[in-house]
Amino acid sequence: NWVRFMLTAWYKDRIVIVNIIHSVKGYHSKTIRFLNVAFDSSGDSLLAGDHQGNIYVFDLNGNRFNLVQRTMQACTALAFNLRRKTEFLVALADYSIKCFDIETKELVSWMRGHDSSVSSISVHGSGRYAITTSTDTAQLWDLDTFQRKRKLNVRQSVGIQKVFFLPLSNTILSCFKDNSVFAWEFDTLCCKYQLPTPVEGSVLLYKVFAVTRDGRIFVAGGKSNHLHLWCLESKQLIRIIQMPAKVRAVRHLEFLPDSFDGGSNQVLGVLSQDNIMRFINIETCKLLFDIGSYEEGISTAAISPNGRYIASVMENGSLNLYSVQALTQEGNKPPPPMFKSVEDSSKYTSEANKLTTRVTSGRSEWPWKSKGSKIQTRLLKLQVNTSLENKENELPGGLNKKRLRALLKGFGEYPAKYRMFVWRSLLQLPENHLAFSSLIDKGTHSAFVNIQNEYPIKSMKLLRVLQRTLSALAHWSAIFAETPYIPLLAFPFVKLFQNNQLICFEVVATVVVNFCQHWFEYFPNPPVNVLSMLENVLAHHDKELLQHLITYSVTAQVYAWPLLETLFSEVLTREEWLKVFDNIFSNHPSYFLMLVVAYIICSRAPLLHCNQTADFEYFFHHRNNLDINVVIKEAYHLMEATPPDIHPQHMLDDFIPLTKGQYPVFNKYPKFIVDYQTQEWERIRQDEIEYLRERQLAHELEAKAQEWKAKDEAWYRKQELLREAEEQKRKMLLEEEEKLVEQRQRLAAVKRELKVKELQFLDASRRRFLKYQQDQRQMELKRLDDEIARKVSMREQETAATVQDVEVRRMELESQRQLFEQVIIRELYRCLYLMVLPLQFSDSVAEENLAKAEQKCIDTDWRLHVLHKLRRDDQDREKRYEEIAKLLHDNRVEEAELLKAMREAEEKKWEEVTQKKAQLEEEQKAAAAADEYRKWFLEDKMNDALELAEKLQSEDGYFGEHIDNAVLLCRCWHEVFSN
């Protein structure tokens, strides 16, 4: 059997090409878990990301790996089939998507836009476009420009499951949480079709999806063991596949490519909730092979495009790479034997013909896996070296108990990788699913409803598993509901088998039935008979130590019972505890008791130095510096060296596994005590319920009384606050009145000052106005005098010019007269000689009269010319007087317009005063406490009034009216603020 076990491991290693574990060695050794994997388009390179943000690329042909990026964040999705073969996409925990280059290890682009974690990345067949999907949105990216082209938003009540490209087409398939599936045209993003609702009775919540390489068959699964197969060409549901009963939910779907199927893949990988990935033929609906196990479960998986490899992320964080060829071909053949012996064939011929066994064909069955659906079998003969003795030591799964013990003695423990399988084989667990389900269906036992109060475990999952396991034990036998140490006994196995509750329950039940024999005979006291056996063995092998314990009144309940009831979990580390139970499960149940005695004997040095009971109690409840290998060897020595009369082996029964189908009846305890105690507990529970009800009623009454008291106190407090507020308001009103009186006094003083200033302003303005009018009259008189002087000067100048002209004319006339007189005299002299002498006298008189007449005529003409000149001057002066009168009239018109504008400004001021008065009344009604603001407002308005008065003082013309208006305005403001 040891050879078969190694052969199985060797055969398994041929299927698992490599197991990758990323561990960090140091003071705190730990394993870094892988989260996601992705193959490139050729299937020869594998991309893997762990929870610390490290991205590795594995060259499967070159058998090497390389760290290509440290993102410092956990990755949620990977894509490795872009158009540029050296680039890949990674979705990170901060909701962003980054593109890196493998060769240069540089960041190519950083894409943002999601508000939740990206669950999947789908790349178009051309490698140019990608779709990233989160729970609330899906986004389409152009990988040439790394720009977002489109964004799909849905209602929060619907949610998105997955959006991806269909292979070999330009179709996008979107799957929503309400089971609706839509197909969209990639170029136009128009809806092409929607898959109809599945038939009644087969509806399941779609969670995971897969499509064949040719894009014709669409598979959906969810929280059920059913799979729906859709034909995307006909848009019809063509088949519903029912998985085995062990499958309750589907976590991942992936088609296995085949080079000769033309893309119409027939093999589908189904990863279920039990972390096992089963590969089925969707046409024949037969289970071909599976990978993973209960102990080494698969978290997620990816299949290479060439169909050669399967990469799976295990539950323990490691990465397994499977050979599909080995799974499909080598898995159907049994492994060849590594060891053969030469024996006499005639001796065993008859026996070999009789002893036969069934080995499955068409499917590989490994001993660490549970057997699933129906499979074909064929008969093969056993080897002739099989003996009857080995047959007695045969265990389920093809193991041999005798050879396992030899392995255990050689290495001290079982391989950690196969320990759980070995334990299940040694304990011969029946795996009664129906019986365990019936126990679980009974719900949480009343004794363990509030177990979190007594055992505050941080992990809620671990607490729930512990509660269910203890409840199942209590429903199986009533003694376990009353046993106080049963949680301590079960907790190590619960922590170890928390992912498989059935195995956990059956391991605990097997331990209780076989390794806890006679523990409950003296219930509710500790097992005195078992402790006596331990004390007898200790007395035989180390009397000095026993005498020392007796000296300080340390009984077996102090030094042995803590180790028994906790199964060494308090004093050993996890690795030591596992090593100890490797030996316990491989030996007779009495070996467990011998281990207790061996632990005490190996600790004799520190125990002999203890002299207080508290020290002994502390020692057996805490970890000690003790080599567990020495304890195990000492236990084997005690098993051999103990006399038969005190050896526990003769007092304990041999190992008996649990029965299949139904669990055995466990009644090895004083039933009347348990029943009585159960009745008492029930009575106490009822009394407690009654007490709690009465206490609740009392609490309610007390709460109501406290509430009434609080309301009364609140009412009195409110009244007190109101009274204090009233007093405070009264004080504030008094202060306000005092301030108002002071303000009125200051306002009266300001008013008096303004009145005095007003009178001064009026007097000064009047004087200034009179002076201004006087100056204006003087200026007008001066202008008139200047005009008259100018006119007189002009007239004098004209007169002088006229006189000069007249004088010149006179001189001309005089010269003409003289010339004429000379001519006349010349003529007279000539006529005188011609006429007679009597006429000489009369001619002289006539000449004299003629000269006088001409002189008068000239004087008259000159006077007429002067009169005409004066008349023209008077007309020009009258014109200038008319122009002056017109200017005076225009000035009067402009003064009237100025007066009108001032009156309009005065009316506007009055309207503003009225508005501000109304505003002030509203503010006084609304803001009773606006003390500082009113003071500031009063000062501001007074300043405005003073500025207005100063402005009016500095203005010219009509000052009296402006002063009256300003004074009236100040009075209005004074009345407003006084009110």
C-alpha cells in the first residue's frame, strides 16, 4: 500500500505538471496567494497575479518565469491576448485598469472610470478593443488610443453579471442579474436580439457564463446544479444539464478547446462550490474527469487556447498547471507497479483467481477524491503477492494501515499534502450525507444559541461552523448538549475542516466514540475511571513524580484532565498537534492516554520545581518548552513497557468506525442524570424565560418611569430655562431702554449741534448768496459800463473820423471854392472889362450871396450825415440790448430747469426715506436682538445726514431749499430711529 500511495502521488505529478507556491521565508514565514491567471493567444505563456500586486509571466516552453510588474495592489482580472503581444491588461483593487509591457516592464496606459471592482476583461478577436465589467457598469475601450468609447449603465436594482465579445463575430453579449441576456452589434451598438425567458421549472439565477470557440453555443449556470445550453443562432434553450447531487452551485464555466472540433467545443469544465472542477461532455452528458479535491480545492481556473494546459488557482493560494493530455488519456490507465516480487505462482494461482477488484475505465479516480457519477468498470486480477494479513489492514482509498504506521515511524508524521486524506482513510468515515443533513436541518440547538458569548471567535465563518457542528452533535446525542468541554474538544477539528462540515462532524463523532471511551460514565463529573488508569500508569513508570504531585494535592483532574478535554490543543502548536494526531489516529485508542502520561513524564523536571497548585494549573493550560517528538517516542515506549494489568489497551475497545447510512446510537452515559439535568435545564430555562419576561416588563416599567421622570425633569428644566430666558430678555430690554435713552440723548445733542450748524449754514449761505447777487449785479453793471464806454469810444471814434472826413471835405470844398472863386474872379475881371461900369456893383453882391448859400448848403449836408450816423449807432445799441435781454431770459429758463431737477431729486429722496422707514420697521419687528447692527445702522445714517448737510453747504444756488430738505430728512431719520 505504501508503494501504491507513492505511485498515486507519482501519477498525480504526471497530471499536475507543476505546482507553484510563492512563499516568503523569514521571521514570519507566509505564503503569498495567487488570485488570477490568463493565457496568451498561443497558450505557451501564462500570466499570474497575486494579492500583493506582483505580476509574473511563466514561459511554459522555456520552463522559466519572470516578475514583470509590481502594482502594490491586488489584481481582480487579467487579459493577455492584445494586438501587441508584449502588452497585457490588469484590473486593480482601486477600480482602475492598467496596461503594461512585458519586455520593457513600463506602464503603457492607465484607464479609470469604474466605481467598483472590475470582475472581468474581454478582448476582441482583433486585440484592438476591450470590455471591462463591474457590478454597476461596463465600458468599451479602444486599446490603440486607450480612450473610452462607450459606457453601459444600468439601474442599480438590475446589476451586471458579465459583458464580453462573442468569438469570431462583432457581437457583444451582456448578461444581467435579472437573467436577461442581450446581444449588441459592435459597430453600431444596436440591440440585435434578446434571449427568451427559460421555461418554467428550470429558472436559475445566472452567475457564470461560457461560449464555444465558434460562438454558437452559450452556457449559463448559477446557484443550482443545472446548466442551461442556448443556441445563439436559433435563440432557443436546447438543453438543461443536471450535474451530480454534490454540486449545489456553479462558480466557473470554461470550454476545453480541441484542435479537431472546428470550434464547436464539446467538453465543458464546471467548477462547483466544493472546489472541484468537473469536465463533462455536453452532448453525451457524461463526466469525463475532474481536477481538485476537498482538501486541495480550486478557486478559479483558465484553459489555454490550444487546449494543452489547465491553470488553476488553488484555495491555499498556490498555482497548479495540469496537462490536458494526461487527464484525457493517461488518466484512463492504471499506474504501472514500481515494485514486483518473485513468488511461486502455483502457490497463489487459486487465490489470485478468486480475489478480484473493480477499477474504473474511461476516468481516473484518485484516492483523495470522492467518487461521483456512474462509470463503467472492468475486472482485473490482483497481484499474487497480496496476503490475507494485508487484506485485514486495508483502508478505504487503497491505503494499508500497517504500511502507514511504518511510514509514520520513519518520518514522524504524514505528508501535509495528504494528511487529510490519510485521516479520513484511517478513521474510515462513512460520509453519511443524508443523515448529516437531517441533523443540520434541525437547526441550532438551544444549548449553543449564544455560544459567541462564551467563545468570542473573530471569524464569523468559523463560529458558524462550530455552532453547526456542536448543534449536530447535540441532536445526535443529548449528552453533548450538557457537556461543558465539548466545544474545546471539537474546536481544533472545526478549524481544520471548516470547509467541509460533514467531514468535520464525522471526525469529531469518531473521536468521541473511540478515543473518548468511558468519559461520560460519571457525568457530570470528570471520567474518574480514565483518570485512574492514567494515574496507575504514571505510578508504575514514575513514582517520584506522582508522589510529588500527591504531596501538593495535585490530582489527575489537574494534571491529566486539561490535556484530555482539550485534546492537547492548549499546550501544542498547530504543527505539533497535527503530528500528535497522526500518531493517535494510527494506533489503538489507548495510545491517546499514553500520550498524556508521556507528556507528564517528559515534563517532570519543571513539574518537580512547582510547589503551588496555581503553577501546576498554569503549566497544563499553556504551551511549554517541550519536544513533541520525545513525547511521541515516550508514548510508544509506554505502550510497550506497561504491564497488561494496568495497560489501558485491555480496558478500552478497539477502534470501531461509524456506521454507514445512519450514525450509531451513542448512549454510554448515565441517561437518567442527563435526562434529569435536561429537565432541570429546561425548567431553569423556562424559569429564566419567565424571569427574563418579568425583568423585561420591569425594565419596561422602569424605562417608562424613567421616561416620565425624564419628561418631568425636561419640562421643569425647560420652564427654568424659559424663566431664565425671560429674565435675560427683561434685562436685555432694560439694557436696551438704557441704551435707547443714551442714544436719544446723544441724538438730541447731535440734533442741537445740527440745528446750530444749520443756522450757521443758513446765515453763511444767505450772506454768501447776497454777496453772490451783489457781485453778479456789479459784474452786470461793470459789463454795461464797459459796453457803454466801448460804444461811446466807438461813437467818438466814428465822430472823430466823421469830423475828419467833414474837415477833409470842407478843405476840398474850400479849395474848390477858392478855385471856383478864382475862376469867377477871372471871369468877372474879363466881364468887367466887357460890361459897363454900372453893372460892377450888382455883380459883387450876387457873388457874395451865392457864396453864402453854398456855405449853408454844405453845413446842412454835414449835419444830416452826422444825424444819420448817430441813428445807426442807436440801432446797433438796441440790437445789443436785445441780445443781452435774450441771454438773461435763457439764464432764467436754465435756472427754472435746475430748480425742477432739484425738486425731482428731493421727491426721490423722500421716496427713499419712505422705503427705508418701512424697511426699518420690518427689521425692528424681525430682529429684536440686532443690537449691534441697529447701533451701526444709526451711526451710518447719521453720517449720511451729515455728509448730505456738508454737501448742501458746499453747493451753490437754492441752498435754502436744500438745507430745509436736509433738516427735514434728518428729522425723519431721527423719528424713525426713535420709534
